[in-house]
Amino acid sequence: MLPAEVVSWDVPVQVERVATNLPGEHDWVAHCNERVSALLSAWKESEGPTAISGCLMYERYLHLFHHVARTTRGRIVRHACITRDAHRTPTSHGGYSVNPSGPPTFTERSDVPPDRTVTWDCVELDTDDE
């Protein structure tokens, strides 16, 4: 379960099926406005207007996994992260491996305690400003 601070509820969108640059494949994209779109990887409904809820991901690196053009534009106004308890296990080469556990917590980027590990980076975007 994600912390409430990173979940958007009932965002009005226009869903469309978009062809990828791979023959015969497509993705479902939800357009929130002319600056923000969301990729709906498990969409089972039809095209058209609807509302979606969930954790919207900034598509900065999305093109590495999907073949659609990036559309999100805006100004980053806040950096934060999702952290979990960190269980560190020493490795044979002098480092350590981290096994996160416990519930995720929304944490300001500069306030991550040493007993926690970052599992997701978060940004707040001002999509009205370019």
C-alpha cells in the first residue's frame, strides 16, 4: 500500500489506444490535459472519458520500457521519496546489500534516516508552468 501523499484520486482523463513503434503492438494512454499523460499498462476498458486513481509516474524514463513519445511537461517543485526499513547485510567484497521491509513511508528527500532505504523517488510537478 502506497502512502496517501503519492496517490491521486479520480483524475478526469481521456483514454486512447496508441500504436507503438513495434508492429501490431499498442499501449493505453490516459491524457489528463495537454501536458500530462499516464500509461495504463493493465487497462481493460474502452477508449473515452473516465476517471483514474493511483500513483501517477513521471515518465522521465518511461521511454526505456515503452515505445510511446513522452508528453509530460512541467517544472519540478518538490523532491521527496518513498522509504522502507533497511535491513543491510554485509557482502564479501566490503559493501552490503539492502533488503527493504515494512510499510512504505513518504519522506522528504533531505530527511531520510540511516535505518531506512529509498525505494522510489518522487517529484511534484507544476504542470501549469513550463
